[in-house]
Amino acid sequence: MNRIWGVFAWFAGLLFFAPVAWMVLTSLHSEPDAATNPPSLAAPITFDSYAAFFDSEPWPPLINSLSASIGSTVLVLLLAIPAAYALSIKKVEKWSDVLFFFLSTKMLPVVAGLLPIYLVAQYTGMLDNISFLVVLYTSMNLPIAVWLMRSFLAEVPGEILEAAALDGAGLVTTLRRVVAPVAMPGIAATSLICFIFSWNELLFARVLTGVVAGTAPVYLTGFVTSQGLFLAKVCAAAVVVSLPVLVAGFAAQDKLVQGLSLGAVK
Amino acid sequence: MTAVREVGATAKPTPPARTRQLTAAARWARRAPLLPALIFTIVVTQLPFVATLIISLMRWNSLDPANRGFAGVDNYTAVFTDPDLRSAIGTTVVLTATVVLVSLVLGLGLALLLDRKFAGRGLVRTMLIAPFLVVPVAAALLWKHALYNPEYGLFNGVLTWLFGADAAQPEWISGMPLIAVEASLVWQWTPFMMLILLAGLQSRPQDAVEAARIDGATAWQVFRYLTLPHLRQYLELGALLGSIYVVQNFDAVFTITSGGLGTANLPYTIYQTFYQAHDYGQASAAGVVVVVGSIVIATFALRVVSSLLREEVRG
């Protein structure tokens, strides 16, 4: 009986994976071999599309994406960790209301604030500037990070904190010896989620950046209309842009679940 | 079966209320670490909505900046009589509901499969997560060009394989535009639902299941009376989080159909009003309508999520 379910599971897994496998395979074919009907599975492997992709100046958008993602993730952590501390370990009054305020900002569609944000960028000369995206991505990910970090810090055992205080341990010692070991996996999960969401973001980047600060997803939108034989190159570009997320996500599968569920699923 | 109890719903003993009074200085010392994040969030996420509200009452077209002034509710009248915007509201509801429900059902099926032991389970799980880890724009491009393309896409290629040279070769995107967008999103969101539900299944109390089996319960009875009630809160969580993300979807609509053929949802329509028509007043009014709608949904959703998470928060 279990064998039958195993076969079903394998079938489902292969079905869901097939488009990804097809993307990788197509990116390794020559353009004429990529666009055939029926598909040519066994066509010779070539790295021409990757060569063509890296010849077409993809580095500025990739580096912009990397700066925006890492910059905003660092800023998010700097803001979220103290906030989570004030919502879990040394709690402020009405802390659960504050927590739900953070969550409620995630439920307002970002598109509704797009115009004022665009106008601010225009008047302050921040259009097409990566720093402006860093600020926006920080605000986009901060509520998630506060929720996540709070759910991790809430696991710091209160008795140990009190014992540390009785033993005369200072704030720094307590943070380093008691809080940090519990918080580190949380920081890793939070960073992973913030990095992925910033790396994937399109709407703000598309509206607020141009030739200088365009990110990798904006670069990909150049492939929306099809002209001539370009399928292998599209697939190569899609593989390269998705690679950081795929690697990070596979490496930290369990952290991914925690992060996406705002720490509700452990 | 009476011994079966929902573990997540078990009331935790409430900790003794802390009545210790804090001095004003001590209260501010506690608030201090919270303030930077709170102020940052208010400034960057709330002020733009206030500005949107103000601009929505103004006559302001960037192509005619001299004619700027107070417009009253004119922009709102325009929004509610605009057929594009009305259909965008419907499209958003249909798109979000379809994607969330279908991926939830598929995710449940996959989670139940993966909950069993079989050879290569880890590898299958990794393969199933992959769609969620493809950058959304890249995934949309993949579906549009490599799968849906009527001449050389994989779908029609497979049809040719199966049925020979005179197989039907449908135009996937122009023939069923909304379904085409939904299918690509279902592909990306099913792994997300699966991960949450699988975590739910694995936190299921095993002894209750064993006891029910010994008492002669069938597999269906175990699923219906034990597994499903336990999974309820995970299903709600998946539906809620999925809705938050899918309702704001821009990437797939923008990439696969460019908002054409009746697939323009609200985020795409507002983007377009603002980007192409340059009517700032009307775009803002549309934004306010979206926000009001979201607040209605969010109030409901927050009630669901708070009943779920407050338990955990209190714990």
C-alpha cells in the first residue's frame, strides 16, 4: 500500500518539478533546438545562451538586486530585533496590539501608496536610486521580521533570564549568553525570508528605477514581449536570476516554513 | 473516540497577572527599543496612505499641472463609473479566491502524500518546493514563453507527442487568459500551502491516531475526525497568508497577459492609471477604494488570525 502512495508522490513531485527542469534544459540548448515542436529533449548541450546572457550587461541589475536585498535585510534586522525584544522579553504595555498593528500594515496593498511614494522620490531626487528601494523593502519586510523575531525571542526561558539578573549579569552579558543562542536560528530564518522577498520584488522597482538602479526582476521584464528566437536566452536569464533564491531556499527548507508562516509554524 | 482532544485548543494556564507598577522612566526605557521600528513603519507605510487620501480629493493630472485644485468627490465618481476599475475588482476577487482555494486543496493532497514514508521522500519534498523558489517574474516568463507558447511551448509539444502531428494546438493564453494566469500562480503557491499543512500534519498527536486505529477506525474516519480538525487552523493560516500575497499580485498579470484579455486586477489597473493616464487624482481615488476594501477584508482576516495566533502569543 505504501508503495502505491510513494509512486503517487513521486509522480506529483516530478510533475511540479517538470517546468523547472524544462527551464534549465531549454537554457542549455541552442536557440533552434529550444523552439521545436515536438520538443527536442536530447538536443546537444551548449552554454551559448549563458554566454549571450552574460554578454548583455546583466551585472548592473544583478548587483543592484544584491545591494537592495542585503541592504534592506540588514536594516530590517537592526530595527526588528530591538522591537521584538520590547515585544517579548521586556514587554511594553499593550504589546499584542503593537504586534497586530505591524501585521495590519502587511494587509494594506502597497499599490495604494505608490503615487505619494513616487512623488516623494521625484521631489527629493531619489528616483532611480537604490537607497530609496532599500528603505521601501525595509518597510515591506519589517512587520514579517518583527513577528518572526518575536516568536523566537518568546522562547527564551523567563526563569533563566531572572536567574541571570539575580546573578548580577548585565544587559550585554544576558543578551550574549542567554538571548543570542535562542535568537540565532530566528535571525537566520528572518534574513532568508527578507532576502527572498526583496530579491523578488517587481512593482516598486519597476516604477521607481530606471537605467541606473534597475533590479534583476526589472531586467527580466525586458523579455515580456517575444521577438525572434530567444527562448533559450530567456530561460538562461530566468535560471541565473532565480539561482540565489533556489540555493538559499533549498539550503534552509525548514526556516522557509517558519518564516512564511510568520513564526506560527515551527 | 472521546479521548481525542484538539491539542492546539487546549487552554494554557494563564500566568498570574503582573501588577507590578512601572515608573514613567522605566516604561519609556521599555518602549525605547520598539520606537525606531514603530516610527519607521508609521512614516513609510501609513503617511503615504494619508497623502493618497488627500490627492484623491484633488484635480491633478501630471500632463496638465497648471490646472491643479480641489475636486471634491469627482475622482470617486469617476472611479465608481469606470468599467475598467469595476471589472478589476471582480477579477481580483476571482483570481485570489481561485488561486488560494486550488493551491490549498492541491497542497493538502501533497502534504498527505508526503506525510507517509516512502523511498526518496526528502528528494520529492525538495522537488515540490522548487516552484515556490523561482523568482515570480522568471516563473511568469517561463510559463508564458516556454510552456504556453502555441508554436514551441512545452504544453503543445506534449500534445504533439501524445497525439501525433495533427494534435490540437490550443492558444493557451488568448484562449483562456485568466486560467493561464491562475495556473501559473497555483503552481507557485501549492508548495507554500503544502509546507504549512505538512508542518501541521507532523505536529498531529500520534497517540490519538494509534488509539483510533486500534479501536478499528478506518483511514477515512481518522482523516475526517482527527486529521482534518487538527489541520483546521493550519488551513486557515495558509488561506489567510496566501490571500495577503495573491491579492497584491502584479508580476504574473503584468508578465503573462500585460493586463489584457480581462485579466487586469486592481494592482495592475492602478499601476496603469498612474503610469499611462497620468491622472494622479483618479489613481489615488482608486487606491483609497482598494484600501477601504482591504480594511474590510483585513478586519475579518485579523479576527481569524488573532484567534489563531493570540493563543500562541499568550503562551
